[in-house]
Amino acid sequence: MPRFAANLSMMYTEFAFLDRFAAAAKDGFKAVEYLFPYEYPATELRDLLNAHGLEQVLFNTAPGNWALGERGIASLPGREEEFKQAFSTSLDYARVLGNRHLHVMAGLIQPEQDREKHRAVYLRNLAYAALLAAREGITIVIEPINARDIPGYFLNRQDEAQEICLEIGVENLRVQFDIYHCQIVEGDVAIKLRRDMSRLHAGIGHIQIAGVPDRHEPDLGEVNYPYLFDLIDELGYQGWIGCEYRPRAGTSEGLSWVRHWLK
């Protein structure tokens, strides 16, 4: 049976961020994820999780300067020390919040930049992060993201991400399989889920969903989610499925697709 986590960066935006924990719990969610926790003390977020009986599933490492358009620094040459410091902060938060997965954002690359140089930096940073995370029992995940939502993002395809994980070759580095991004970039989602779910030294560490093409609830659009949920169960996935979508209207009003799983 699939287990769904509310993404508090995209859902419940009719509430202030700290009030979204209560709203998600009221609707029956048992777990949450979000982009970044760093505006708030980790202990304050932990207390909200505990007060509402919620499990923290995932958050992202610091993206660099988000306001100036940065979307991660793990693949950026010359930013290695900044990455290490930021990753240390992410681990500190994970220790307090209790989540076992951290998404390391790769960052952007321009057409004129040297892709192989960026890739080499990315792999070194991921190996460093995975080593430190393994000591805490944490899995690092990397996410292919479509170029429509984030033009220039370094990592776009599932096979690219799996190849990187295999090249580094550690148990706690896996792919964050966002079905929305995968469908936009390459499609053939079910075949890729079957191919990648049980890879050795790679595989899928976390799944996220949204309707395609508009990134609303996964009850309309070109993806047959009921079929995929059955497939994900069949393949033995034990993790959470993050609901990383923008509700068409009110968040609670749009949950008819998932209510029977939240009981």
C-alpha cells in the first residue's frame, strides 16, 4: 500500500509555513517533506513534527543563492568548500529532524561550460556527502529535473543519475525518481521503475509525484497514477511517495484522489 508524504513547500500554501504541519496532519498525512528547513531552528521544526505525529521524510541541501537563481552547488567548480559547509549544516538538521534521506541539488550548467569538469566535481562532492551521511545512517538522493521547470539543470535523465550512482558505488547513494520530471523528459515511466527499483549500488531511494503537464494533483493529465501506484507496490518499494504538486485550488479540497490511503 503506497504511503504518501505532503510536500509543505507546494501544498497548504494557504497557510503560513509553520502552520502547514497541523493542516497536513488534520488531513491524515503521517509524513512530510519540503524544500529547505534552514529559515527555522531545527528544534522548532522537530517540535512541530512531534506535536502532530508526523515523520520527516526528506529535505534538500542548501541550493546556494536561491533568490539569484541558483539551484544547487554540488556540481559547480570552485564551490567545493561551500558545499562541504552547507552539507554539514544539512546533516545537523537531519540529526534533529530524524529524516533518513537528503536530496543533494546539483546546480545549473551553461552551454559554454565544461560538462565533464562539472561532472567530476559533482561526483567528488557526492562521494564526500555519501561517506559522511553513511555514518549517520542517511541515504543521499539525486534527482533528474526537467529543463522546462529548471532550465540548465545539470541532471535531467534517469539513466544519467543511475550511472552516477553506479560509478560512485556506495549503498547510500540513490536516485530520487520524480515521476513528473521523468514523464516530461523521457516518458516510459513504468519501464524505468521496473529497470531501476532494485539496482545494486544504485536504484530508487525516494519517489515524488505530480500531475503532468501542469504539476497539479495527480488525478488528471497524461500519467495513469493508479496503475503506477499498483506497480510501485508490486516492485516492493517501502519508502514514502512525496506529493510535490501545486493544488489547483485549496489543498484539502483537492485530496479526493488520496483520501482512502490516508485513513
